[in-house]
Amino acid sequence: MLQVQDWLLVGLGGVFVIFGLALRLTSRGKAELANTASKHRFGGPIRWMYPLFSGLCLLFGQLPRLLGAPYVAVGVFDAMGLSLAIALVVLMIRHLRLRVR
């Protein structure tokens, strides 16, 4: 049962990655990115990064272990997932601080 849940988390991570890339690549997303870049605001251009980083954290945390990767590779991917999670938290805090001002 746990392996089924792990594969569901991998699927959810894939959906998040696709959603983040779709937000970035759509015409509305590009127009919003150009609009906020001209105003030098921080919040708008990174909205697509939240689902992308979340999905990559889910993928990096589960996929190597499920595919039977060596222990070193699992450790490297865990470290990468942790660094993405920390970067996501920093981006969210910065976004919230600039939004309050």
C-alpha cells in the first residue's frame, strides 16, 4: 500500500511540474511576466515557480528510491529536493514581504 502512495506522490509531482510549465509558457503567463517585469515587481514573475518547485521536490524525494537507484543517488536527490524546498520557502517569504508593503 505504501508503494502505491509513493507512486501517487510521484504522479502529483508530475502534475505540478506540468502545471508550473504551462503557467510559464502560456500567452497569459508571458504577458503577465512582461507586465510585471516592466514595473520591477517581484511577485508576478515567480507565480509559476511555486508549483514547479513543489512538483520537483515531490519527484526528487520519491522517484529515485522507487526506481531502485543506489544509495548515493538517493542521497543526492534528497539534498536537491531539500534545497528546492528551502528556495521555495525563501521565495514565498520574499513574495509575502513585498506584497505587504
